[in-house]
Amino acid sequence: MVTLYRFQHDPMRFCDSTYVNKLDALLTFSGLDAIKYESGKMSKAPRGKFPFIELDGVIIPDSELAYRSCIDKGIVECLDRRAGLSDKEAAISLSYRALVERNLEEIMGYERWMEHWYETRDKILGDIPALMRPVLAYWLIYRPTSAKYWHTEISRITPEERQRNLESHVRALAAIIPKAGYIMGKATPTRIDATIFGFLTSLIRSPELSPKMIAEVDKYPHIFEYRNRLASEFWPQRKLVN
């Protein structure tokens, strides 16, 4: 039994976090049925963030580290190995992952946490008492997040430049998502399917927090069709979106 800790209380719903949904997908795509879902407080999370798992009584943080631990213990088989990816295909998959986790995730995060700070704060951090939330969120989330975006330079460019970046990266995402089947063209999903599914599920769960990105993704209907197809295939018992 693997216990997956996340923000969402209801096991019949997906989560607002890209990486929680990604780890959920990695485990589920790998055929792991014995997943117990628990919600928890971020203050008790290792590294101060979700997701993390409990495996054989050991707490393991980070989606990649958690999945690797499940592979090493023989609980699941690596999706890429099972699908038979060649070294070249694995390298291509890794570059796709960078597109999502380095670029698109940052663009979405900036729109949420900087441009729609109050809405994001109150939705994502809603478990913090209302009187304490503004102060704690400012010092623990806003200041370090703002500094991060300054160092990565996304906050230094103009809104027009950010919009062009958004358009070009979503266009690239649309180019790699198929209208049928999985990203790498194999008979089974691979790790990049889990990565992209996690990102798109986070996006579609809270469209009001990322209206610019939603508007851009909606120009390519097959993107969310792909996400919904995976959700229906692997989680038929869950609510499709919310």
C-alpha cells in the first residue's frame, strides 16, 4: 500500500497541484491499484511541499523521488521501460518534460501567484484561518515566489513578451499531443504522459487562476481532449474535472 499525501481531501477528485497529479498518474499508469489518498498540512510536508508518499513506514518527498523509490522496491515497473522507449526516445521525452515543468509550469505559476495572487492565495491556501492567511501567505509564499521569478527573469520581461512566450510554448505543447493514443506513440502511456496530464489537470481544475493560459490552450481543442481521455481511461470513477 502506497499512501499519497496531497492538498485535495476528496479521493474522488483531482488536485490543483501539477506534481500531485503527475505522481498520481505515474503510479496509476503503472498499474498500482493500492493507493491510499490522504490530505495533510503543508507545514508537515517534507521539503515543505506536496506531494509526498508513505511507503513501508517511510516518508518520501518529491514526485520523481517517490516514483523512483516505488520502482526500486519493485512495486511498479518504470513506464518508459515497460513501453520500450529507446535511448533516443527517452531523451526526446526528457526534453518534453522540460518544456512542461521548466517553461509552461513557470508561465502558469507566474500568472497564478503574481498576477492573480489574492484569488490563488485564498483558493490554494484556504485551509489557513482567514485572519492568519494574509500574513503567513505573504511571508511564506509571496516573497520567496516573487524572488524566484525575479531570478528566472520572467518578472523582468514585459507583459507582451510573456504573452509571446505563452503562445509559443502552448503551440509547442499542441504539436506533441496526439489526437489519439499517447505522446510517444506506444501502446501504453509513458512518463511524459503523466507529466503533461498533471499539468493540464492542474490548469483545468482552476481556470480562473490562469485565464491567459486557458484562453491559449483552448485554441487547440485536442489538448484538453487528450487530458480528458486519459482521465476517463484511468480514473473512470472520478469526477472528470472538479
